Amino acid sequence: MRNIWIIARREFSSFFATPVAYVFIAIFLVLSGIFTFFIGNLFERGQADMLPFFNFHPWLYLFLVPAIAMRTWAEERKSGTIELLMTMPVSIGEAVLGKFLAAWAVLALALALTFPLWLTVTYLGAPDHGIIIAAYLGSWLMAGAFLAISMCMSALTKNQVVAFILAIVVCFLFVVSGSNIVLDAFQMWAGNAVIDTVASFSFLSHFESMAKGVLAMNDVGYFVIAIGVWLYASLIIIEQKKAD
């Protein structure tokens, strides 16, 4: 745990040593406000809740999380510092976890800085704060799943742009896998078991219930498992690249 903490602290500091974290947080806050007040029609709805805010999170994360994660391994490999990292008394698993926790902390900070929206909703009415807390937790877990996928794509290549595009493509597939368009395409040739399996991978279906305040174990467990699987995939890829 000590090594993981050291790496996480180093990576977290590196985000703020450059404009990366500041730009990410600024864009996230601005877009959150635009989507909530102008596109989500928070005031026109006449209802004191934060659903317009949380409904756009999957689409915000689809582009912003790959942008912040694309440098995690691609930059290390391109600059050659990954060889230095591998010579330290740190396991690859500790390095993967440390980098992930650092980036996840940046995402948590970005979410925390949206508290003025919560205050606004509280001022306008009497929202259910338990639902809002559950939605924040669900959003953070979903952001972790986006991040784990994006870091895995970063481990595949030295090129940050390629890592960014790959992450968007893979994350997009997980977002839309439960949509009617995708399921209708499978329905023409696949059975119900296959269709249900494809739908179960959708980030949207698991997050929507959490955004409404329902913290079901299958939804929480899905995101936790997704994070673990993709981090493990990152570890395998980095091990393979090290062997090469």
C-alpha cells in the first residue's frame, strides 16, 4: 500500500504540475452547467432535482476521461520513463493502481466542485439529498470504469492521440450497448440470452437507476468489476510490453 500511495501522490501532483487537470476540471464544470441549465432545462422543469445534471455524465465522460487518461502510459512509453519505473522496487500492479487512483481522485475533485449546482437545487426547492448522494457515488463509479478502459487503451500504444481515439471507441460501445438500435440489430439473429447479455454491459442502464437514487448491488458491483477487469487487462498488456 505504501508504494501505491507514493505513486498515486506523484501522479496526482503531476496532473497539477501541467495545465491538464485545470483544463479538464474547467471544461467539465462549464459543460456541466451548460447541459444542466440550458439543454437540461433545470428551471423550466419545475422540479427540484439534479437529474438534468447527471443524465449527461456518460456523454461528458466519453470524451473527457479519455483525454485525461491518454497520457498515463502512452507518455511513459514514449518518453522512456516506463523503463525507469520498472527498475524501481515497485510491482506493475502497484504502478497500475497508483496511476488509476491518482486520476480517479482528479475526477472526484471535478465532481466535488459541482457542489454549487447542488446548492442551487436546494435553494430552489427541497430535493432528496439521499438521492443526490447516491447519484454522485454512481457517477464516480462510472467515471472509474471509463478511466480503467481509457488507461488500458493508453497502455496499448505510445501515441496519445491513438490512445484517446481507441478509448472513445471502446467506451462508446459500452455506453450504447443497451440502446434500442444496438439491441434491434442483435435481435435479427441472436436469441434473448445474447441480447440480455449485451444489454447488461451498458453503462447507461446501470447508471440510470443510480442517478435516481437506487444503489442496487448489481449496479455497484458491475462498475467495480469493470474497473477491476480493465485494470487487470492493463497489467497484462504492460507485462507483455515489458517482455517485448
